[in-house]
Amino acid sequence: MYHIKASNPGKDDTITIAVCSGLLGLTAMLLVYAWCNYNYRPIRAKNLTWTTLIYCATVLWFIGNLVTNNHVRIVGVWSNCKLWVLWLRVFFVYVFATMTIVRFYALDRVFNQKKPFTRRSSLISGAIILSFNVAYCLVNQLISSSLTLEYVPDLEACKITMAFRIAAVSVQWLLWGACGVLIFRLRNIQSSFNEFRESVAIFLVIIGLLTETSVTNLHYEYYVFEKKRRIQKTYVDVVASVLVIWLFIGYPVYKSIFDRRNYEQMWLERLAKDGPGNTYNINSNPQGTTAYAKMDENLDSGFNNSHLNYEGNGINSAYVNNHRPFGDPDPFNIESEMSAHVPFNDNLLPMALRNNMHNPLLNSPSLFAASYMDSSSDGRHVL
């Protein structure tokens, strides 16, 4: 009737499940290694918490794909189509996208909007993500199954209507379009963490995935009955989502294994060259109000609420602990990043960020040298 060579789940589907599970397992090992080496500064700068949450969404997305793409016999518990297709496959595809958006939004908020991204900001973002995704899926749950998706016993398959497919794919394009806007806004941030280049690579991977998803779901409506197409769809989903995670943290993990000390020293030297003094707007005026000094909830100047401890090692520790643009722990807290013992030449850093400062003299011009507050020649924000 539909000119389709139908195929039931078989050995090839089992192999697909095993291979994809292996890729997810390898990625889990990557994350475990990253967490075990969290104090390695190039890894710590990669926001492991959100990356781990993105990985969890990937795993649940894959479980939803087992039913959506007919890799298992859809009988018994597997026949609850709305549970597996809507609440696992669709829901966690959206969670994957929205979590990635928040990861980029954190950078945009700090370096473009000049506002803090604290623990509170992170929790609010998470609540918005859950609210949006739950609302979308709840609406589809309440709509009649004949208009969205339903189980067909004779076919042992979930029938997904074209209207539901179009809506689901359209929302994905909207979400990743918003992500593209954020990436465009990050284009002028010069970063020692390579965030912009990684973001562009991730965006290209996702555009490829969305194109394949759109063609498969809208042109090949009954692809789940064709063994080659359903296996292809699952491989593309898993490879693309796993690749995003590897693009986030793969390079620093690789370097920590094969070139650990040299890479960290090079990373720190580049960080100093990029200008951490500019990032934190360290200047000679203790009363100066700057964008990166606004790290508390009331957006008061960090220097207005702190003082220089001339009997200690420089900046009051209360300022370091309470004024963090990315919450706690703060991967971009450069002063704490420099505190660990590592073969690094502190002379490359601004005086206020060096480890070898002891009892600085009052009014010493070297403490907050004005030369470290110069902006980039091209006017870009420097991280």
C-alpha cells in the first residue's frame, strides 16, 4: 500500500542498540574522568554541571528512540506511546536544546549584558527549561491521541500524525535558532576557553542533525518500518548528541591525559596574555564601579563592598568568595585558579593576581597598575 519493505526489529536493531550504548558509555567515562580531574583548570572552566545534565538528557533521548524508531517490539510496557515518544524522546530532545541554550546564555549574560550568572540564575534557568518543556508535552498529552500519536496493535507500532511531526520539528528549529542568535552575540568574545569556536562547531553539528530529522520525519513518514532508515536515524541522533558533549570537554580532557602540565601552563599563559585584569576590571580606583564588579544580588560594586587587605595578600577574601559571575564554584574565578601550585610564571599576570605577593606596601603603584586596565585595541570584550 505504501510501497514500503517493512521489517520487524531484529539482529541489526540489537547491534544498533549495543553500538549506541557503547558510545554513550564512552561519553560517560569522559565525564567521569573530567569530574575526577575537576581541579585541572582547563577542564574546570567548561561548566561540567550543565554538560553532565546535557549528557543525561542524551541518554533519556536515546531510550525514547528505542520505541520511536521501532528498535524493540512495541508490546506490553513498550506500547505506551505517549510515555516513550512524547515524554522521553520529544521531551528530552527539547531539554537537550534548552540546556545548551542556557550554557551559551550564561556567557552572554556575563560578557555582553554585564550581569552576573549566579547559582540563583542557574536555578531560575533550570525552572524555565522544565516549565516550557513540561507545558508543551502536557498539552500534547491532553490532546486526543488520534491527533498526536497512538498505538496501533496490528502493526505493533506507534502511529505519529503529520501534524505532531511538523509541530515537534518546528519547535526544534525555533530552539536552535535562538541558540544561533546567542552564538552570534558571542562572536566578539576573545576567550582562552575557545567557547566561540566550539559553539560554532556545535551549531553546525546540530543544523546537520535538524536537517536530517526534518527530511526523515516529514518526507519518509513510515521510516520506522524500514530497517535502514530507522537505524540511520538512531545513529545520527546519538552520534550528533554525543559529539556535542565531546566538543564541550573533549579537548581539555585529551590534553590533561597526554600533555597535562605543558597544556595547563600554556593555557594559563594565554589567559594572562588575553588579559584577566581586563576581564575583572581591576584598576587603581577602589571605588570604581565596573560591570564585572557587580557580582552580588543587589548588583552593587564589588569594590564598594570590599577593601584591600594590606596586612594579607591583596584582595579581601570576602570579595573573592562572594562576587562570582558564574556562581559557586566559579570556573572563571581567576584568582582561585592561580592559587594551586603549578609551574607557571606569575610575572605574566597582573600584580593583583600573582601568587608571590606578600604584604604589599600601601600606595604601591604595582598593586593595581593602570596598564592592566587597557581595553583591547579592536574594542572586543576579553575573557
